[in-house]
Amino acid sequence: MQRLGVYTSGGDAPGMNACLRAVVRTALTNDLDVTGIRRGYEGMIEGDFVEMDRRSVSNIVQTGGTVLKSARSEEFMHEEGRAKAAQQLRQNKIDALVAIGGDGTFRGASKLHDEHEFPVVGAPGTIDNDLYGTDATIGYDTALNTAIENIDRVRDTADAHNRLFLVEVMGRDAGFIALNCGIGGGAELILIPETITEMDMVKERILSLMTAQRRSTIVVVAEGDELGGARGIEQALRDDPDFSDIDLRSTILGHTQRGGAPTASDRVLASRLGVAAVESLLDGHSDVMVGLVNGETKLTPLRNVYGRRKSIDYDLLKLTQILS
Ligand code: ATP
């Protein structure tokens, strides 16, 4: 292996830059050349490549987003698109890849490995924390802290007016952010995709808190919850005359959760995993993701990463019933 290619793909996550920096510097330290692939698989297909040196990753450990940019590529979903990408990689003498991204990125990387025998190691970069094979993903801790900071602000105004706030956080299929920021932010109710949410239960709980106990109430809901996120719940409550006296507001935190400087924890995680990804390739591993499990780096076949579901901590969920 002489030349390593590295790319960020899928949803951007704070800490991707710290990981990229670690990949580039570890590769250079091991006398490898490094090509940065811009805009994920889209850039790979188009040959949007840039030579990386130590300086090209200076001053990025602290920044959000990704200096290589990210994209979603429909063309790469098809065999012909992947064949074009493989041809670009070969023409540019790239021998192996580090993929920084989420579950879709790894599905694509695995196909590139199977169809074109490209050595590839993944590093988990996604705010959702929904990847099997690592205790935390790069970007999750930052997104969680951003969400908590916003919930604290919402709490101040909710309290001042005895309002009900529905706060929607990211998580289409996974409730890690909702569950943890709900507990950390003292939410009265947390609704996540992993559990069955019944509207009657939601209404009963809110009425008991707001009318019987006269408390301001915060409901944290993951965007993928089956009641339709904050908007879906708001509509159902507005349609119910029992809620006509309740001052109700919805806040969707949305993309604010993706941006911002990575937390210390994300920077360290990203740096460790970036180093470990390159070392794993040098040790001859491929078609695996490097994760951190119980404080140790661990390799998991990509197939298992996207084939298995990472479970939320159900004990944490029980905790809310006691704490709220
Ligand atoms: P996040 O979890 O933050 O959304 P992700 O990596 O899962 O990140 P996706 O948009 O799902 O983001 O995937 C990124 C890209 O990976 C897609 O745009 C597509 O090009 C490629 N990809 C996804 N799924 C597949 C697949 N089944 N086969 C081939 N390529 C895929």
C-alpha cells in the first residue's frame, strides 16, 4: 500500500475534521501518500481529488463540518456508478480507503470492497450514534450537548409562562439523542422510535403535569417517533378540546445539532479512531469499522455494523419515569 484515499460521506458530524486530521497524519508518519476525496462518493465518481499533506489538516481539529465536504450520491447506489469510482481510484493510484461516515457510507464501502477488491476501513462519523460496533459515534456527544443547551433555554421560557414545549431533536430511526438529552435536560416525557408511543398516554401525562400539578412541561421527541415528531403531536393536541387552555409551543432543533465545534470527547474519539483506522489497514484489515468499545478500539465487520441494530439503554428510559 502506497497511497491512501480518505473521504467523509453522508450527514456531516462535528469531529469529522479531527478524524480526517488523524488519518492524514498517521498515514504520512507511516510514509504513505494521501489523497483527499471531496464530496464523498459523488467526488469519488467525478475524480474530485486533492493531495493532502500535514499542513492541509492544520487548524481543523476544533472545527465542525468537514473540509472535504460531504454529499449523498444516487449514482453510487448502482453498480455502474461504483465501477466508475473504482476506475477513478485506480487511475489516481489509490490503493486503500478510509471512509468516515454512517451506515449508508459503510454499505457503499463494503460493496466497493466486494466488487472491486478495494481495502477499506470505516470510522463512525454520524451524530445519531446508531452504529453497532462502537459505544459512541463521532459527533454524537457534540449534538447531544447542543440539544441539552437548547433545552435549558427552552426551560427558562417554558417556566416563565407555564407553557408546554414540544422539542424535536434529530433521530429518524434511533432515540439516542432524545433519550440522553431528555434525561440531561430534565424533560417530563421522552418519545423515541424504539418504543411504542400512544397518544392517549402522552395526553394523560401532559394533563396530569400541567393541570393537576401546574408545572411547565417539556416533551422531547425524536423526529422519527411514530406520532410524527413535534408537529404531529402538536396537531393532535390542538384538535383536542381538553388542551384548549394549555399554552403550547413546538421547537424543532433541526440542523443546529449538526454544527458547531466538536466537544473534547468527540475530538479525542475522532483522533483515536482516525489513527486506529490507518493502523488497521497497515495491519492488513479490510471491510471493517474501527470503533471504541469499553475504552478499547475494536474492529467490527462492516456487514455487522449495518446489519445489526444498536440497542438503546432501556434502564435509562425507566429512569425518566422516576425523575420527571
Ligand atoms: P448519516 O447516518 O449521518 O445519514 P450515512 O453514511 O448513513 O450518514 P447516507 O446518505 O445513508 O448517509 O449514505 C451516504 C452515501 O452512501 C449515499 O449517498 C450513497 O451514495 C451511499 N450508499 C448508501 N447506501 C448504499 C447502498 N446500499 N449501496 C451503495 N451505496 C450506498
